[in-house]
Amino acid sequence: MKAKIRKLQNIISGTPTTDGDGVTMTRLIGSPELNMLDPFLLLDAFETDQVNDYIGGFPDHPHRGFETVTYLIAGQMRHKDNAGHEGVIEAGGVQWMTAGKGIIHSEMPEQQAGLLQGFQLWINLPASEKMSAPAYQEFPADKIAVDSSIEDSVIRIIAGQTDNGISGPVKNNFVNPLYMDISLAAGQVFKQSVDGTDNAFIYVLEGELSINDTQQKISSRQLGVLSEGTAIVVKAKGDTRFILAAARPLHEPVARGGPFVMNTKAEIIQAFEDFQNNRF
Ligand code: FE2
């Protein structure tokens, strides 16, 4: 069957915001510009070498009903939670946390100076899994799979599989996620097969991509939402680094309440009540 190559559907520049204790960031998903891209509920990009813009970190806060994924490009963050997990994520490392029925955690910079850069991605859980036990998957940079089949380029696979059959370490049976950090040398082309109806986006950290060698482009610090289709084909204009994510949409009702994402308003009220009564 001939591949249907995805087109660029729209460009999101994001909204500057602060979260946690005053951490500056750009909200790319989860803002009026793009409320969600089912099952992606939120994407924050943080990138600053101004210590006052990150030193407050993200002190203790709860989550219920979805997964939080922290991927660091530069710097170090220490995470800690009320289930006894603690560790430091460094550049190129990922923490993939399934909040399930509830967790309280903190993520604090483990540095007093220098660049802190990375992403926080929220991925929804199906209704049947929202009250499951919390779970963790954490991988340092050297445990992230690498596909070096494209000359002078590196594909780092956190989740999902490249067309060469190289799979990332993260396991997820809910939405078949693909999450890759790709550095393409100028002029190189990257192709990736995907389920035709999965939602997909690309965020360019540096450089510029053209979609399937057309006039459609995604530039530095832009998020491009892709149309449906069975293949993604991009070409690097100059040396380009980008994040590619795709996942199966849940098509379920979404009720948001700050750090909780459930299916109904009543479940959100219950979440606040459970949290306030120390049931997390
Ligand atoms: Fe969090």
C-alpha cells in the first residue's frame, strides 16, 4: 500500500508562561492556541540560562489521571515523590511517570547556574487506567536507543520504533506513543512510518525542516501539527534538531482541573477531595 505522507496542518508558536515556583517556559500544547492534541494534554518547553527563571523549580504537587514525561536537553533536575522514588535526570535522560490514581512529586533544578532546557509532556490515560497504581520508567541518556543509519545524524528513541526496527526503552500499552529526539545533518531526509490516524507533532529546537520537500516549513522554536497519514517525511534545511511525537487518540471526554485530568467534572472534584484528605 502506498504511504500517505503527512502534511503540515498548523504552526504553533506557544504562549510564554510560568509554572511551578516561577519557572519560565513556553506552553505549546494546553493553551488557547492548542488546547490539546489527543492524547497529548500539555507540552511545555523550557530553555533558560537565567538562574532566577528556573531555580524555584516545581515543588511538591499532585497529579492524577495521566502520564507526565520529563525529557532534558541540558542541565540536571532532581525528582522525588511520595512513593519513595528519587533520582536525578540529566541531559538526554527521561522520566516517564504514570500518575494513575495519584502521586505527589517535586522536580527541582540540581544546579545553581548554566542552561536548563527540556520538555514536559502530559499524555492522557484511557478512562480504564486513570485510577491505576502509579508507575515509573526512568532512563539516563545512555539507555535511550540510538539509530545512526542516516549519515552525520542521530535519532534518539525514547518510545516507539524507527523504520529500521530500533525501539525506545519506554513501554506504554495505552496509546502506542512515539517520542524521538532527532538531529539531522543539513540536507538529510528522515522518514518514519506511523499509524494513519495517530496524532503527531514536531517541535524544532534549532534549524529548519521542510515537510516532504515541499514549501511547508517548521522553523526553530515552532511546533508543527501534522495531518493524518501513514508516513512522516522531513528534510533538514541546515543542521536541525527536533522532537517528534505521535500517539493514538483516545476520543474520550476530558475534564481538567489543574494537576488532575479526568473524564468528568465529578471525578475532578473527587480528585481535589482525595488530595485534601491525604488519600494520595
Ligand atoms: Fe508534575
